[in-house]
Amino acid sequence: MSEATYQPSPRSDSFSFYFRPNSWSASAFIVVLTITWLVGSGGEVWGETNLYWPLSAEVWSKQNSQHPIDPYTLTHMLHGVLCFWLIKLTLPQLPVRRQFFLAILFACAWEVVENSSFVIDRYRMVTASADYVGDAVVNSFMDIVACGVGFFFARAVGFGISFAVFVAVEVLMIFWIRDNLLLNILMIVYPLDGVKSWQIGL
């Protein structure tokens, strides 16, 4: 009688199971790695203002992005909506855990780039955010969480409703803070003096 060949379970190697891209834990791991990078790069955990309040709406001051939640949290939720649409369109065969991993990977990469010296200086030079000092680490973490929430929201409600919410949020942001996701990207890539003057109320 031949001996049965032992086949190890995919779960037997705990490290490879928990940190490979087809596991939910891979998303958590990349978030931890990103937060560690931001802290190690000199990022302030709760910002430079020392005002321990969870919400700030002062987007044109040094308070911007120094608290866990601010108006731009909504734009990061829209990141998640966009990620879901794009991934669903281009990689529909992927399991949801892998689609989510790609969305979180994008969110983490966005935070690393956004908090680089080049982008911070770019914001200060060409946008209305002249006092921007980069995101506090707690704000970056909540931005990543918001992207994940946006991803699952779009998955739950479908294209029609998520598109309507996307447009509604963009319009709301215009009336609320004179900025939104599309304007934010425009002003970084192709700054317009007229838009900048309108945003600061000139």
C-alpha cells in the first residue's frame, strides 16, 4: 500500500496565508505598513495644532487635515467609489477581497504621495491651501478607512445610486468649502488663478 502524500493546508503557513494578496489581512497589513512609513517619515500623529478634536472644517488653515475627520474625508470616500467602478470594469473576475486589496493599496499609495515634500510644497504654491503642512497620521488613516467605506458602499448599492451620490457629494463640497475631488486634482495638475481667487473669497 502506498503511503498517502501529505499535502499541507494553505493555512499551515500562517505568515504566507495572512499576508498574501488574496487574504483580507493583506489589506490590514498594507495599512499598517503605510502608517509606519508615515510616522517614520516624520509625520505628526495628531497634527501640529494640538487640538484633540475629531473634526475640523477649516480647510484653508493649518487645521486642514490635522484631525481624524474633515470635509476631505468625503472625497476619499469618492476615491473608494471610483476604485470599485474601475476595478469592477477592468478586473471583474477577481474575488471581492482582492478587489478591496487593490482599492486599499491605491488609498495607501495616495497617502504616501500626498504627504511627500514635493506634493506638500505643490499644494502650498499653487492652491489656496497656503498653510497646508501635510496630513496628520490619524487623518491619513481615516482617509484610507473612508476609501474602504466608499468601495463597499458602491458595491452594495450599484452604479446608479453610487453615481448619484458621487455627483451630490461633489456639488455639496462646492457649496460647503468651494472645493471637491475634481477641483482638487485640477488645481494640483493645472492650477487656475481664477479658481484659486474664488476659493479664498477674493
